[in-house]
Amino acid sequence: MLKSGYKFLTSFTQSQNLLSSPPRVSFKRPPNLHNILVHPKFHDSKRVREEKPTTKAAPGKPKGPLKVSDVTKNGCKLKWDKPEDDGGKPITGYVVEKLDKSTGRWVPIGKTLEPEMDVKGLQEGHEYQFRVKAVNEEGDSEPLETDRLTVAKNPFDIPGKPGVPDIVDWDVDRMDLKWEAPKSNGGAPITGYIIEKKEKFASSWDEILTTNIVIKVHTFLTLFQNPSGEARVPGLKEGNQYQFRVRAVNKAGPSEPSEPTKQHIAKARFCEYC
């Protein structure tokens, strides 16, 4: 039965096979037009279905939580899940933004095709909030935000000072140094040392050498010990007096320098007339 005010509309050609391809019949009513398919042989309600119009829209909000990991003093990693509703159009990417608590403004970080992003350019010690929007051809979704502030800081510190270097051997143009590792590695493995020298009347220290430490891996265990260091310093001038000091290095950077050696003359170690 048709309600009052509805208009019955249909059209088909004489050659049309009504049993295999039923005519399209619509009931026109303002404000929307819904299409009804009616087979001429079967007019009972079980054989009638309504075709609702398809609509396109911006996607739903990305699925949370918005996870923050691998935080350092200048970056972090964000990860989230795709929205459950793409709005009827494929997701073309995600827009990521950050809010620095000190400014209170949302600013764009960038766009990504995958539901994750490596964030760079944070300021050490600042507190940040992040949000992400899904994007399709129809527009942007509502944002998914982090549920707490993130402080841009390393999960480790610089190492402590190494021990005072010992000059264990020397000649007219070189000196061999040896020192103890710092008591604290700052929470990250020591990766090397920086050796600095100063001539007797110089006003500043010069970086002259770096050493790298290979972290040994045994089966599935990485040995994060604090190895002692040693180095040979070449290129010295015979007769000049030198001092040396050392800095330990980890992922956070170089340590404060060790206490310096005493003044030592570049000369042959075994010399009858020295």
C-alpha cells in the first residue's frame, strides 16, 4: 500500500525481459528518493527490497590508543591503528600534529601513508602532546590524541669521568696512554673515548684522537660492561711537554673530562744521555 502523497514511477521497454530483469520502480517523496525494486511476478512484501542511496564522507577517527615510544631528547615514535570507518573512500594518509605545552598551539609535524611516524625536532625538556587525523578524498577525520604529556629527554645520561690516564710508554714522537673506565656509564653502553692534549704553554685543550669500542655479543646476551681504554698518541714533537685527558662517550654524548696527566716530555724512553 502507498501512503498518500507518494508518486508511483516506473519505466521499461517492450523488449525487456521482466522475469530476469525487473523494472525499476520508485516512490517519490520529499526530501529523499529511495528506489524500490519490484518483480512483476512477485509483488508480496518478501520480494521487495529498498536500495538506500550511498553517501561518501570523511573517515572516522583513527583507532587508539596513540602510542608514544623510543623517546629521546629530540624525538620519539608514534603508532596508532587504522580507523574502523573509511567513510566510503580509501584512506590516503594521516596528518600528525604536536602541541608544545610552553606555547599551547597545535602545529603540523607532517604526513604519512602508514599508521606510524618517527617524530624529530623536539626540544629537550619540553612537554608535548600529539594528535593524528585520517584523511580521504572527502576530508579529515576527528583527531586521535595522546592521553598524557611526553617529556623530550633521553632515557639515559652522559657517562661519568674516566680515570686519570697513565702514560705507560713513550718515545720521541709518541706516548701510550691507559685509563680506567668511568664508574657510571649513564645508563647506556660506553661506545668510545675522546683523547685531548695540551702543550705546556697552550691556553686550550685540543681533541686529537677518538677510540671506538665494539660491544661484544655472546649468544643472545649483549655485554654492557664499562671497558677500560688505551690509546697511542702519535705526531708529537721531540722535547715538547704535553698533558693528556680523556672523555667517555655513550649515546647521550661525551662525559666531563678526566683529571689530566702530569706534564710529560716527548723523548726516547731508554736513552743513555737523556
